[in-house]
Amino acid sequence: MAGELVIRGGLVVDGTGSEPFRADVAISGDTIVAIGLDLPVAGDEIDATGCIVTPGFIDLHTHYDGQAIWSDRLDPSSGHGVTTTVIGNCGVGFAPCRAENRDQLVDLMQGVEDIPGIVMADGLTWEWESFPDYLNALERRPRDANILAYVPHSALRVYAMGERALRREPATPGDIETMQRLIREAMDAGAAGFATSRQFIHRTGHGELIPSYDSGEGELSALITAMEDRRRVFQIVLDVPRLGWEEELAMLRRVVGDSDRPTMFSFAQGVDSDAWRIALARVHEANADGQNIRPQIFPRPIGIILGHRLTANPFTDRPTFKRLPMDFASRIAMLRKPEIRAAILAEQDDADGNPLRMMASDFERIFPLRADANYEPDPQDSVAAQAGRRGISVEEVAYDLLLEDNGEAMLLAAVGNYANGHLDHVREMLDDPTCVIGLGDGGAHYGLICDASFPSFVLAHWGRDRTRGTMPLPQLVKALSADTAAAIGITDRGTIKPGLKADINIIEFDALRLHKPKIVHDLPAGGMRLTQDADGYRATLVNGAVIRREGQSTAARPGTLIRMGR
């Protein structure tokens, strides 16, 4: 069959885990129609010689809830081969919402996901109240990639309970009945599932715990039950490390009950380097008992980026630093003065030790983030190790490193997945069939995190460059596409197969390389965000249209809202 578009001569890594094979891929409209050699073409061709041809990647954990309203690009994700994203994670979002509660939901997103309030104030149109209304608003807008949406628990609670939700009062039977009705309406409209968070680090912009934080087990069970027998996902962020994995996973098993409800939770190695093994064993036990619980893992260190242009650095809360001019050039000039340096280094933070500040001060796990974007750095390159060799304080080393590159230098604080100074344990997670890759967090933490580039890292680092051992490319592509599609319940994409949607990447695998994150100012109200480029992407297609070519965005905006059950 002649395709309107043929991808010619590439090495197809089809997402099934099978060995790659040389073939053409023919596309008509938004659908793959044929795979084979020397396929006829009725329109355009893309030369894939020297490239791998993969399914589009799916990121199960993003926060494009706002960006999908004010922008037609889901960047950085779409620049790294991601063709489908899931929003509403962590139980925060913008629907359902009454007009009088808009400021509270903005405050929630500002605190939990580090999105400046002024950006949301300028960018959100608020043409919705109900969750189905919000889905309609998403559907009306063109964008480069596909999107699915969870119902966010905190927004749901505020809609049903008002100020009582903000005070985290227990839900009454009437409140629960209202939330169940709203969840059923959302499922009817195509929601991908229901998401919540119990994480004590998740705070509002004013530092308060979020509405979903200590919701009762009865409430969670009732809201899960409201999804009925539809195969929609329950996503949760557990309260670890404040509580242990054993305690939180036991709670998770209770609220899910006897059902095989698809359930995903964020999972990583913490400071206790081996606790994750016990947690994974408990997941295996749960699944052997008929439950369907999937740890959602990140394939490199879970970290934050520190710098003078960014949200945080180790000196953010020191009195002298806080008095420096806001103008960047003037601030850097002041920081170079010996007397300012001495004053800052002699001071203590003048704010309480919140988790963010603690993360920015664990110098054994803070590393320079240079042009090569090394996400498995040698422990000997840490700030603490450098300080030990030089016989000076860790603060002095960090101070000087941050002034490199005219003050534009960045440090990577490896908060999770790096207790041992390497990623061998992540290899074990990647090999575990219950674990699924996610946690790119695109659309959030604009001045703190740039993890949406992880698919490029997975292919280049785990598939080619890692000195401690690589992984088979077919396994990695499957983990980024077919496995993630199955986890969220998508059946019309995720592999390269006739009859499926033509979400496809064409990648010069040998040339694939991540760049250091960079700052751009393209948010509403001139807001700043981190993004990250990669070399090697010859083209990315969404629903049969080329959205990126040679690393540059095209004018095509074929992304759709995927409504589950329709």
C-alpha cells in the first residue's frame, strides 16, 4: 500500500522489544499503514538512512496543566521524542474550580510545582469550571504533542469542600459523595484516572500542606471506587521519606483493596541506599496477590539544578545575599567582591531548614553540571570531594563554582537515586518488569528542574555511553513507549505496527547527545524556565505530521487530547 508519507531505509526499533530490522514505514493520514522494504510512496519521503526509527515516547508524569493552555508546544518534552504526556499528577491542577477558588489553585501549583504566580495569572484563561469543561478547553487548542489528564485530588477537594479543604479537615459523607459524582463525570468525559499526593514536601505557595495531604483512607478508597470498573489509573505520591516504604505501601494496598486497579506511585532510592529493595519486594507481593501496582521510576538522579539565575542556590537565604541587587550583572559583580564573599560564607541561613534548602546543601551529592551534561558523575567530582582535596570548606567551593561561566554556572544536586554515587541500582529497577519509566515533570519546576529530557538520556547513556554497563536498545525503546502506553491504558500507539497511530521518532543514534540545560524567557508575563536541547533527532512525528525536524519545531500542531474510553 502506498503511503502519503514514507520513512525510508531506517533501522526500525518497533517498541516490542524485538531485534531491530531494516524497513520502510508508510503512513497515511495519522496512521501507520505498512512496514516493509521498498514501499511505494504517493507523497513525501523522509530519509532515515543511518537512523533508528522508534515509536513516540510517552511521559506518564508531567505538569503541563497550565502550559497546555497558554502554549502550543509541550517543550522540553517534545524536543526529546515525547509524543504523549499525562498531566494532573501529584493531585494538583486547575479543574474543577469555581471562580472564587482560582487563587487557591494557583497558590497550590506555585508551591508544589514551582510555577510563578504571575505566569499563571497571565497565562490561564479560566474558561472552565468543571473537569469536563477543562478537557474541552484542552481539546480546542492546537499543540505539538498528545495529552491525557488525571483528575487532581487537591482541586477536587477544594471544589467540594471550599475552605475546609484548605484547612485539611476530614471529608464528610456528603463531601465524599460529591467528589465521587465529580469523578464519575470526569471519567465519562475521558479522564485518564485520579491522582493524589500525601507528600509532606508538597506545600502551597504560603508553606501550608496541600489539601490532599492527610486525606483519610476511607476517602481515598471511595474515590478510587468511583472510577468503577473502567481501567483508569490511580496515581499517588507517597509520604516517603517522612514515613517508611513499608508503612506507606501497606496503606496503598488497603485503599486499593482487592481490585486490580492500575496503580502507580513515584519511586526512587533515598538516603537509605537499600530501602528501595524492600519496597520493591512488597510490590511484588501485592501483585502476586492480584493487585496491579507499578512503581514509577526515573532513569537518572532525581535532582534539582542550582544557580544564580535559578530558584535556589546554597546561599539563597543568607542575609547578605538577600540584600544584593536583583539585576543579574550587578549581582554577579557584587558576588565577586572579597568582602561580600567573606560575609556570605560567614553567615547562616535566616530561614527555617525546609526540604529545598536542605537539598541545596548536601554537598556530597552536589556536582558541577557542565556542557557534557553528565548525570552519572564521579563522586570525586562532588563539591565535598573537591573541598576535601583543596583543604577548604564546601561553601567556598560551591561559591566559586557558581561564579564560573560569568555567573551562569549550574550545579546538580542529586537528591534521589544517587546514594551510592552511581546508577547500578537504577539498572536493577529498569530491569524489573513491575517498574515503569516516568517522572519527567515537564511543565513544572521551571527554575529548579529540567528532567523532561530523560528519554534522550536513556537512549544515549543507558544504550550507548555508560562505562559501568549499557542496556539493549530494544529494551530501552520498549520501556519508553510500549510499556508506558500499557501502563496508562493506551492501545492505539506505543509500537510501530500497521493500524496504530503514527507517533514516530527518527533518531541518528550515534549522534544523539544532550546539551547542558539553558534558560529561556518564553512564559507568560516574560517568565523564565529551564529547557534542554539534544542533538540527533532527525524528525519527530505526531499523528502522522512532522512536529520537529533536525531539532527545530515545525508549524505542525497535530497533538490531540486523548479521551480514555472513547
